[in-house]
Amino acid sequence: MARELETSELRGELLGTRAAVLDARVAIYSVNFGEASRHLEGARGLLGRADQRLKGLGLDDEVRQVQTARASIDDAQRMAGKLDQNANSRAGDAAKMVADLLDAEAKR
């Protein structure tokens, strides 16, 4: 039962991360880089909690995917701070990685 709860909370964190990254992409598209940065910061926090859960569940491959997604979020946030529209594609990369994690979790 405890593992099911952990898995459910993990899914919620991944969904929240994906939503925050997609919100950031909308903000970048609207040239609102401050809002984009706030969304990316929220995504980073959620992804950090997901990372800890994955480590606790012993899912090392997924941990590596989360770390790669976090690097994309970091890059996107740096770019947004420089008012660089390319932040949108980096955020898109992160959203795709998180979506892939969600798909893998759904199949487990």
C-alpha cells in the first residue's frame, strides 16, 4: 500500500512538473520571461521531489531521465533570464522527457 501511495504521489509530481513547463512555454511564447522563469522554478521543485521518490523506489533509469529533464529546465530558465526565445525549445525538451516518464509509469 505504501508503494502505491509513493507511485501515486510521484505521478502527481510529474504531472505538475509537465504542467508547469508547458505553462512556461506559453509564457515564453507571450514574451513574458518573468512568468516563464517562475513556472520553471516551480517545475524544478516538483521534479526534485519526484527525483527523491524515484531514488526511494530504486528506479535508477528514471532518476537519470529526471536529471536530464532538470538540466533542460535549468537551461530554459537561464535562457529565459536572457530573454532568449530558444528557451521555448529547451522547455519543450523537458516537457517531452517528463511525458515519457509519465508513460513509463503508466505502463508499470
